[in-house]
Amino acid sequence: MSQKLTRYISLFFAFAVLFTACTKQEKTKDGIIKVNKNGIPVMQPLQEPLPALKTAYINDKKYGVSRFFEKEWSEKNDNVAFLVAKNGQIIYENYMGYANKRTDERITKDTPLHIASVSKVLTATAILMLIDTKKITLEQKVNTIIKNFPYPDVTIQTLLNHRSGMKNYAYFTYENGNWDKKITLTNEDIVKVMVDKQIPLESKTNTRFSYCNTNYAMLALIIEKITGLKYPEAMQEMIFKPLGMSHTFVFDITKDKGKIAPSYKGNNVEIGIDYLDGIYGDKNIYSTPRDLLKFDVARYAPFFLNADLLKKVYKGYSYESKGQRNYGLGVRMMEFEKGEPFFYHNGWWHGNTSCFITLRKEKVTMIVLSNKFTKKTYRTKKLASLFGDYPFKLNDDGEE
């Protein structure tokens, strides 16, 4: 082999090593998930668009959705951001009411609103990406990650599916003088109170379902411990920025008080910030329907999560009680005797209500956000019957 050829081969391998280092990737069963230079997994947009909808189909579904919206929502009384899409294509959207009554600012497609417990879907997604890239495992004990965590049997999975048995921090910090409500509570403070005040479990770990915000506040701490970034920065790095969710952010109580859309009671009285508004993971993400659509569509990518892990996400874990309602890994679900499960997540915090529906079989996304308290947000599930075999009737209501 000539010296010249040897030099070219050496240069080729040098460039190949350099390229690999700059675009570090980790393989999964079904594809490749990107990680950044620090080894943090980064969500990617769907590379190939889903099949285009026919005009006749769009017009047909738009008619049904618009009639529902006009019946439920009123320009005079409501604040709402509303979107229905299939295959990532918007069929119908509408924005009305006040983002801020004091400044006469109206809600538009670019107005970030508090998505309340729908934040859990995004927090769970970040955790699942860390699991997929083997930074952590579903079965891993939380006390191996969070120092002094007082419940030895609680795992990451029992946080995700609300089977940890922990009590809700909103209650145990309020009771018995466990916390000075003049001081903003943080995620780290929750652990400190649980340890210092010896807060007992509500039930033995993994024996029953109990929806609890403390679970997702702990998952936010795990994201911080594993990535080395604060939760707001990690969510930007892993999800918001790579997906182009430019109107989405985690609320920072020290910086964002004057920037956010306030929330209102049903009688239009503004609801202020309190000592619980420093907690994130279970809530405190602000977003728009269009940004959340980008997020939902990206989860159809074959490289999003490996197939085995994805099955675990959309599987029920709580069958102690008979009924249709269940919970997967970061998603609510309803299971019926016939037909597909119905996947969704609702939210409520202060006057903010939210509804995130993802019909996986039909690839339909429905998102409703309101900063003025109303239960109408949750009635959006009735629209599922326009797209698939879902047994919802006109008088169905939702829940938080």
C-alpha cells in the first residue's frame, strides 16, 4: 500500500471519528435516538410526514368538530385555545377570550397557557428517554438517585404509574405546620419535609393506584440528577428546543410572574400565585396547542422509544378496582370491552384547565387549554367518536 493511500485512509477514519463524536447516537431496537455532546437524549421530529388527509375528509371532520366547539364555547364568556388534528394536520382550531384581562391581551395561537397536569405527559417522556438510553431503569429504586429519599420500595415505575403510595405534597406541607406557607416550596423541599417530619406512606408501595402530584415532582428531581441540568433547562434541551416548541417553557416563579397569562375563577376573579407554584414536573409547563401537537406527532417516530418500552407506556397497571379507568406510564387511559383504549390526560391548577387526547390508532390529537376555570375542557373526549369506535355519549363529563 502506498504512503499516499495510507494517508488518505488515515484521514478518512479521523474524520469519521470526529463526525461520530459530534453527532453521538445510541441505538435502540427500532432505530436511533440522538444524544447531545453530554450524553443527554434529544427528542427528534418525525422525519417523514404522516399520510396527507383528503380535502373531503378534512371538511367532513371540520364540520363536526366546529359544531361541537360552537355549542360548548362562547366568545363572550370563555377563554380557550382549542385544536384538533389528524396525522399532524390541523383539522380545526380556535382561540378566544383573554390571556390577560388587565392588559386586554387576547389568546392567540402563540399564547402560552398553563397546561397543569398535562405537564406529566412531558415529564414522563423525558424519563422514558433516559430509560431508553440506559441512564436509568424502570425498576430502579428512587433512593439510589435522590439522596435521603425515605421510601425504600418506591421505584421509577411506581412514580410513573402512581403506585408509589406517597402522600400528596399539597396536603402534607399544609398540615400541622409542616411548612411555612410564606416561603415558596421547591421540589427539594418536598424531600426534606418527608424526611424531617417523617411523613408516612398513604399505602404500601405498588398495592394500589393513587393519583399523586408528589410522584411527578420526584421524577423532575430524577431528571435533574441524571442530566445535571435543572428541570426547566433539561426539558428545553431534551424536548422543547429540538421539536421547535418555541412557545413552551417551564414556569420559573422567581422570573416569570409578570410574563405569564394569569388564571381566573369562573366569575373572572384573577387567581394569584401561592407557595406551591415553585414545584414543577407535575405541573408548571406553559405551552400552546400547536406546540403540543408537534410533541405528540414526534412520538410516532420509529426511533422515539424502543418497541418493548413503548408497549409498557400504553399498558394499564392498576386493576385492583373494577372499571374502565386506568393509568399507564405518564398517560391516563380508558379500556373498553370492545375497541381501542382511549388515551388522554386532563389537568387542573388554580383556574387553568387542560385536556390532551392522543388517539393512537387513528393518529388524532386533541388539545384544549383554558386559563378560566371550567369543566367544559374535559368534555372534548366526546369528539373521539368522530374518529373511531369510542363509546362516549353527549352527556359524558371528564375529570382532573
